[in-house]
Amino acid sequence: MASYDVIVIGSGPGGYVCAIRCAQLGLKTACVEGRETLGGTCLNVGCIPSKALLHATEMLHETEENFGKMGINVAKPKVDWTQMLAYKGETIDANTKGIEFLFKKNKIDWLKGWGSIPEPGKVKVGDEVHDAKNIVIATGSEASSLPGIDVDEKQVVTSTGALELDDIPKKMVVIGAGVIGLELGSVYNRLGTEVTVVEFLDAITPGMDAEVQKTFQRILKKQGLKFVMGAAVQGVTTTKTKAKVAYKLRKDDSDHVLEADTVLVATGRRPHTDGLGLDALGVEMTERGQVKTDAHWKTSVAGIYAIGDAITGPMLAHKAEDEGMAVAETIAGQAGHVNYDVIPGVIYTHPEVATVGQTEEQLKEAGRAYKVGKFSFMGNGRAKANHAADGFVKILADKDTDRILGAHIIGPMAGDLIHEVCVAMEFGAAAEDLARTCHAHPTYSEAVREAALACGDGPIHS
């Protein structure tokens, strides 16, 4: 048995970042992880492997669609699925080994096994019980399904199984038009799969700016994805070779069936807290099964904190990372802080979609006076040269003060472009501040400046 200042349960983005920050602040730290590798869902079966496949298939698309236009003549590319999966595996290994190195560098003990909290100040891993002055729950989330759907990770898969399919399916039905469904749907669409997305609501990417939703769906349709909107899935049945998805259209209650080789269930995620012993400890939970915390990530039991997907808020790796650092600083007696108004969200399709702050719909609902600055990538020289002119940048600013309230980008490198707006918002900048900042030419980032200019007298290139 060992004694620690902090034991973090879970080594995902929230957990490992929290552990490293604790160690940097001079706290004796351990991290509990039951997987064979560190990094949690994100590095092993989530963010990183999905981005590897997105990148590989984007390269395939460029080869097929744009190489010839640029005077690069190559034979029709062939997909080696086994090698593509191997590339994905190498990417995962490089990242997980990187965290192992960081743990050793920062003298963090990896307690291998699944953890539970038998009583405050104690963490049990296997047969050993360790003392901890502070415990941080960073156990992440797991895929959630719907009634009438049995996931076998072969024919009916979550994102985990979709990253490990034996073969590229001819037909795939994706249940859910959120981030995971659209990213993985895009991967298989580019690999030649006929992809149909079935969504309960009437718009894709729920909660996103409505103008972005419409543009995004139009672009995805153009790429070949099919959509069935306003559809309530009733269940999935399987035979040895096929799966059938039964659904009702909400508008007329009519029954329909879709047949596919593979069904991807992408209906969201739920906190993974089973086996921790939280009920017996009396840790208060929310109605949605999340760990309830105060403004300093403290649970209802003294000395126990929680972060990331296990608590309320967007289930995003970078949100968990920010909370992990803030909790470490709080435990060390500093002032940990997370600005929840400036947490970007990104969809890594092609084009990418990125958003931060308020949407137009939220501002209207709040009765806030605002102005819109918008600029199309069609007016951006770099985007046109790179065959990437789909989409736009939209900046929302307060009508009276010009302070930036939100930004929504669909287009090339949107996930990187959003961050200059995040920094601007963090410092309370006005749209004019962005507009008066010199941007290099020719870059995609000029579209952000033009959108900021559009909040004032108007953009130059539109």
C-alpha cells in the first residue's frame, strides 16, 4: 500500500493531464488505469484513431478528385484496408507511449487495474488499497444505445467497432447525425460505402448554429451521404450477413426498413462510473447519471473531485483537459479556473466545422441585440487555389459594444482557425480588434479577418 497526495482514476485526456499538472505542482501523484495502454477512450478508440482514418480517406479523396486538376496524373488508387488499420494502430501506439514517457518523466505512478473508492481517502486497485489525500474521478464515458438495439461490435457497432471492421462494408446505416456519426460516416463514404444517416431530429448536429447545419448537410449530401431526418428508430435485427434498421417517420408515423451490412450506433455517450462504489459513499449524482460537482469540481464527499465526461457539460477531450488542470491547481492551493463560455467544438469532416460561444438561435432566445459578420471561403484566394472553397466564417458580436459573442466556421482548417477567435473572446476582444489585426496573405485565416470586418463597414473581398 502506498500513500499519495492525489490519485486520479482514469488516464484519458482529463485524467492524464490532471496527473501531470499535479506532479508539476509538487504533489505525489498516481493514476489508475485498467487498460493495457494509457490515454483512455480518446487515444485508444476515439479521437486519435478516428482522425487517422479521416486523414487517410481525405488523402484518398484528394488523389481521386483533385490530383488530376493540379496536373498530377496517377493511376486510380487502391485501398489496402489492412495497411490503413495498421497506420491507425501505429498512430495510437505513438500517442499512448508518449503519455507513458510523460508519466515517467513526472514521476507519476501508474496503478494498473480498475479502481474503486471503498471509503473517502482510499482507492482500491486489484487487491491493494492506497491512501490518497485527494481523489479525482476522471473515468470518462461510454457509448450509449437505444432500446431494441443489441451492439455486438461486428455488425451493429459503436464508434469502437467502427474503427476495427474486418472489411469495408458495401452499405452502412448510421443512427444519429451528431459528431461521431458524421465523422465516421464520412470515412466510410470516402471508402466507397453507401452511407445512410438516420436522425430523430429535423436537423443534423443538434445545438449547432442553424445556418451551419443547413450548409453542412448540403455539402455532405453532395459528397454522397444520404439522410433520413425525423426518424425514430424502433430496433435493429440481424442475420448472418445483414442488419435491418426499422424506423418510424415522425411526420406521418409510417414504418420503414433500411438494410445494411453494418449499423453504426452513434446516439451519444453516457458517464462511465459503474464499479467506483459511489452509491455506497453517498456521492451525489445528477438525474442523467453524472457526478454532481460544485464550481470547484468538488463532489458531495470531502476530498473527492470529478472532471470530464463523468460530470455535466460538453463531452469534449479539451474540456476535460482544462478541468484536469484546474482541479490540480485547486488541490495545490491555487485558483483553478475554466471559462465554459469559450470552449470550442470541432467536427473533423471535410470541410471541418468549428464553433465557439453563442449561436444566433441562442442570442435570439436571450433577446440579445447582436450583429453578424460573414465571409465565404469563395472569396479567399488560398481556399480557391486548394480546391477548398466550400463554407464560410460567421462572427457574432454585441450590437452596441462590438464584443465577440460567438463564431461559427465551416471550411478548410476550421478546427485550427477557430482558436484566434477563442483567444480574442478570452480577452474580451471586439470584432474590430480582430479586423485590425494583420493576417498573413494568402492564408485561410484571412477569412476570419474578413468576417470580423463584415461586423463593421464590410469585408474587402466580398
